[in-house]
Amino acid sequence: MLLSPLLAWVVPEYLLYIGNVLMMDAMLALGLDVLLGWSGQFAFAHIAFFGIGIYGTALLDMRAGVPFLLGMPLSALLAAAIGFVIALAAIRLRDVYLALATFAFALSMQWLIRTWDSLTGGPDGLRIAAPALFGIVVGTDRRAFVPMAMLLASMLAAMLHLTRSVLGRSLAAIRDSEHAAAASGIDVRRSKIAAFTISAFCAGVAGGSYTLFGSFIHPDDLGIWQLVQVLTMIVVGGSGSIGGVLLGVGLIGVLPELLRLAPAQWLVWQELAYGLILMLTVMFLPLGLRSVLRRNLRTTVPPRTRRGTPTMEHTAP
Amino acid sequence: MTALFSIRDLGMRFGGLLALDRFAMDVAPGSIHALIGPNGAGKSTVFNCVSRFCTPFAGDIVFDGRSLLAEPPHRIVRLGIARTFQNVELLDRMTVLENVLVGLTSHVPRYIDFLPGARRIAAERHAVRQAEETLDALGLLDWRHATAGTLDFGRQKVLDLARALASRPRLLLLDEPAAGLRNREIHQLDRLLVDLARQRGITIILVEHVMQLVMSVADRVTVLNFGHRITEGPPEAVRGHPAVVEAYLGRDAHA
């Protein structure tokens, strides 16, 4: 009874829209987590690379006639190249200095997009023409859904490969102790540069994917608010884990849609709600919800008796 | 016997503090060489110069005829020098097994991530087997899937050592391995160090405050205070040296 007005309102096309947004958020968040969760680098230029992906793909298509299948990878490569250059400077910084410097870069990119109006449309925003895939114009949520799912699936496959790779393990080691990592033979500089570059590439892909279903982009959509949203997803779900990030994207990504059901005068509280969720999670669940779900699985395993000649054997305290 | 490892007139400054002042030591292959001195004497700074976390303004560090000062930090273990850390630098969000796999990094070719699946998996299996052998030898095999940060302190120290040993070093730098261990654990450490040096031929430099351990295992002892060497010799000779008594117990005890 109560659900019926809801069901009438939430038409399938709308659900597909939410699905597309969530898949884009997932790509964005997975990319940022390569830096935050895997390498422990608090770098916040991510939203700029996302913007490069959106504007790059859209403008290449609209101004130069470069099709999506070429324009999107080119834009992501451009984001990766800029990420690489940023990394050369960023590896000298750490903690709050790194956060500030990379965030300043994100803001300057936002400023550039806003100011360069002959190319980007500036403060008027940019109406994105629907791209075509194999001669079929996409543009609607229904048509974008399958290509979006394929993009996300490829990125998930790449991320799974990364978590099992030597590079992935090196990044996790750097996150936990740069000294132990370096003393074990890990090239800390090279690994961090790789992480920055991969992360920027993912943000570029996420940005490019937006042009498949989004019809409009404005420089205001590339600011601190969007960054906080992605950060909240990662932190709430659990950084450093693909499952955790996806969990966070699912929970936090549907929040704006749920808030849409709330009375209009509540909407001003939305940003506060994100800030509050982020704060509370950092204070009480620094490893995210995932850590609660997995707590029982990864604690100390009780020792079995085994034969052999252990040189330093310990009994449980 | 020629030295495997030499530190020559090393000078290291932190701002206005002269942390090392023309410090020198020669380490014979296969020996256990203890480096002792009061807190702040510069012992860990010596290790940090060897690890290339610090760059000295003067002097040289030579391992196997090769200067280390031209090498970046991650190359040191490839040359055969591994270390542990005073405050246990564990990879605490990773599992025990992963910690030791990280220790094997220098034996894994860098292009491994780009190999086809089957060869990569075979290489990973091989690495896991080697890591498990190291864990087994140190009695940590049953904890291999535990998160490193959840181990008790004694096991964390053993894991730090396991990570270092996994690289199969020729020279092992141990920074206060006995600190915080119980008596029984110190006895086990004693046996382990002797075993590593005598059976496996690993040369060990041991920074340690637990004198009972130093006197029992060290072939030679170098005493460091205020950044320079006070004395060096076999343990029994160093123990009674007036400068050592003074540095450890103060002037009154000596008088």
C-alpha cells in the first residue's frame, strides 16, 4: 500500500539512470582508492582527472568528430599523462601537504574549465551531444546501461588483477610502512608514480563514461562537494578493498536519490549529512563497514600443533 | 680476514646535531658484530645510512667492495643487505604471509605483472612456497593468514625478522631484536642468531641494549657514543672498558 506511489514514481528508465550513475561512481571511486586505500596517498586531484575525462571525450566528439571508442581512451590517456606529471611533483610530498597540493590542482583545473569558455562553454556549462557506439546513438539511460556495465566490468577485472599483482602488493606495503617497503626492495618512487597514473586513468574513464548517458556538464560539478561524495563512498565502504568500495558506492550513491523523496526544505541538509557520515565513519570505523563484516574472518588464527624444529616458537600469551 | 662490510669515517648531521662523527667499523664475514651504546648514540642512524634513508655528508659505506652511497634505498636488499626495525615496521594491514612475500620482492622480476597468467601464477606459487618455508622455520606458519597487526608483540618481532630473512641476505642488520621480549624469547633469539651466523653463514650486525644477549652471541663489539666509536673488541674486553662503564653507568660507578 505504502509502496505503490513509490513504484509508480520509480519508472524503469529512472532505475537505469541510478544504475548508470552508480556504475560511473564505482569507476571513479575504484580509481581514487588505488591512491587512498592501496598506496595510502592522500591525493585529491582525482576530480580534475574526472573532468578531463568528461570534457575531453565530449569535446573530441563534438568539436573534432572523434568517436567515443577512440575519444574516451584518448581522454583517459591525457588524464593519465597529466597524472604522471603531477606524480613527479607529488611524490616529494606527503600527508596534509600532498592533500593540499593535489586539491589545489583540482581547483585550478576547475578554474581553467570555467575560464576557457571558447572551448568548454565556461560557466554556462556544456551540453553534451549523445555519442554513437558502432553507429548507434547512445545518449539515453537505457542504451547506455550495457556499455556502462561493460566498462565497469573491464575496470573491475583490471582492479582484481592489480590487487593480485606485485605492484598491488608493493602499494599496500608502501601504505603500511614506506621504510619496510623500501628496505624490502620496493622502488617507492616508481610505485607511487604508477599508482598516480593508474588512478588518473581510471578517473578519465569514469569521466568519459558520463558522456554515454549524461547530457550536460558544468564546472560546478567538479568541485569539493563531488570529491567529498567519492571520499565518503570509499571511507564508508572500506578503503583498500574492491568489495568495500563497491559497498560504499552502493550505500552512499543511492543516498541522494532517497533524499529526493524527502521534503524539499530538507535538501539543504544533504551536504551536511555527507560530512557527518564521513566524520562518524572515520572516528568509529576507520576501515569502513567492510571491517565489521570481515572482523570474524581475519583475526589471529589459533595455532595447531605441528612438528618440525621451530627456532623461535611462541605460546599464546 | 678481509671485511665483508666497512663503514669508513662516516659523518652525519641532523641540523645542528652531529649524529655521527668519523664513525668507522669493519665487519668480518660470517661474524656477529654487536653495535652498542646509550640511547641517542647514533646506532640507528648508522643503520639508516646503510639503508640509504639518510645520506651522510662524509665517509663511505662499502659492502663486498662496492660503495652503497651511490645506490637508492630499494637496491640495498638486492645487493644482499636486509634489516629489521627498532619499532617493528610491520605491514600491519597485510597478512603474515603477505609480509614475507614483500620481503621476497628482490627475488621477483619486475616484469612479472606483465607475464601471461599461467607463468605469473606459477611464479606466485613458488614465492608463496618460499615464504611459507621461512615462516615455518620461525614458527609462524600457523599464523600465515592472520593480519600482521593482530599478532602479539613477540610474534610481530619474529615477523619483522621473517620479512628480512625472506630476501636471503648475506648481511642482516638487526635493530634491537630483543627489546620487549621475555626472557625465554631472548634465549630463543640467542640460539636463532647463532644458528643464522654459523649454519647459514649470514653476517649479522646487532644493535642491542640487552647485554646478556650481546655478551653471549657477539664475536666483536663496537661501542658508540655521541656519534663516534669509543672502543671495539671482543665482548669480554669491551665489558670492562672504562669508557663503556662510564657511558652505561655514569662517572660515579666507574670511580
